[in-house]
Amino acid sequence: RGGPLVAQSRKGGHLTGRKVKRKHLGGMTSRKIEGPSAPAEKQQHVFDRACPLVSLPADALTAVLCRVPAADLPAVRTSCKTLNSTVGSDMFKAVRATTGWSEVSARLVPGDELYDRENPDGPDMWDVDDFDSLPEEEKNAKIADKRAREIEEYYSDLGHCDGEYSYHSIHVEVTVDGDKTAGQISLILIPRPKWGGHSFHAAADAHSRELQEVGWRVCDSRGRPQLRSIKEADKDGSAKFGGYIHVVEVNITNDAYKKNTNVVGHALRAALTLPELRNKWTLATAMADARLFMSKDDANRKREVARKLDWQDSGEDIVALMEEKQRLEI
């Protein structure tokens, strides 16, 4: 009596708590209610300590939720604030990835979609006389015709297509647990005709310096493997012909997926086994890149250390910088 009480009412399926103060006025008791002014019906995802699941410590709750299939995670996030914040945290993504529960998939971006991304305003119509004065219907017809011609000339179902050497620049989007912005993978596919054309090295040179270095070391001028390890593994000689794929870049955007996880490997496997690439390649190569597994902070620090090592008269401890550089590259 005379002290604060706690009144509980059940509205909309949730418990709401409000403090109730009593005071005496001439033998009568008045009550002053203090609490949220918003109606209880509008308060969603109220934390209920009576629920055993959300009352778990954060690490235990994360360990339990890691096992939930990716398709059910949206439903988990809408159930209450605690589960939503847990599933949406970087710690959850990191633990789910390191324990092998992350679901990784890939999607090849076809040529016509790439064209529209690179030309959001449509094709350039500068070469059409008096284009602006044409009727709208005729304008649309000419735009559609030029778009179709440019896609046929410079693109294919696999992405960009080089007109001279017929290699394909392939863009793959990586999805992790429903996150469609988790990363991207770039591939180059060079055809190696069975009749042994001598254009493989030329195609590699035309693409990039990296592909030139890899292509010349791994294959002969006809695109046949010349490394002993590959020859010994290729018992039936199937790697001598068919498409040759080189992994140009793997970019995983979230740091939680980079270290001590199998997300990168699963993403690359998903890209190489896409239905669109089935039976289109028999040999694949890639260059190791430590930056792929670096956090953004480590990558920035590595660049800073490299600059300081270039200017060795900056007063920095060179030995310490070399040690830090080696640590960052592990």
C-alpha cells in the first residue's frame, strides 16, 4: 500500500507492463498510471522473458538459430525483436558460415541483362538521322532493333562475347542465405576447338596480362595442358579439348563470410557447376589471392604498410613493418 504496483494486462496476445502509483485523497485512493502512451495493439515483438528460447544467452541462441534453413529465416526474423536482431547480426552470419550451415548459390547474369545494366538509357541513337523528330512508335522500333543487333554482336547467353576470339566474359552473382548481394564471381571461358587452332595464346593475350601469364604456363599454343601434374591426372585426355575457364575474380562483400569459412569454396563450386556451363569446359585455373580473405580493415592496412615500405626513410621501424606485412598475408 502506498508503494508502486505493477499491473499487467493481456492485449493483442502480448503482455504489457505499466507502473501504478497510489495516493490517498480524503480517504479515497486515486491511481496514476505511468507507461507507454501507445496502445498495446501497436506494440509488436514484445520481449517475453517467459519464453525459453529468447531467454538464452546470445551465443547459445546464435548456435541454435544457425541450424534453421535459409528459407525459414525471414519467418524467424518477424517473430520477435530478439530473434530479428540475432539473425540480422554479423556474429550470426559469421558463426553460421564457420559452422558450415550457410546456404550458398550462384546465378549467371545473361548477356541481355548485362546489356541493360550497362546501358540503362538504352542504345545510343546518335547515328540515326533526325531521331528526335520521329514518331514515338517509330523511335521505339528503332531502339529495339539496335538493342537486338548490339546484343547479338557483343553478347551471348553467357555474358560478354569477344568477336575476334569468341571467348566469353561471364558474370555470376553469389547468394548466401538469401542475401543476393553477398558477392560476385568473374570468369573467362575460352573455346579450344578439337581441330587444334593455334589461337589459344592469342586469345589469352587479348584478354589480360593475368590470363596471358596463366595460359602460357598451363597450356601450349593449342590450349592443351602442358603441366605434368595435369597430364597425369587427365587419364582419358578430356582436358585437351573443350572450354578452358579461368577464374578472374571472386569478390565476397561481407567480412563475416571470408575467414575460417567454406563460403568462398562453395560459391566458386556453385559458379562452375551452373547449368548454363554444363559440358562447356573441361579445364579450369585460378590464381590465389590473399586479398579475398582479408577484412576491409586488413586490406587498407596492407596498402598503408606497402606505402611505408616504399618510403623507407619515413622513420618507421622497417623490421616491424615487414613482420606486419607477413602477418597480413598469412
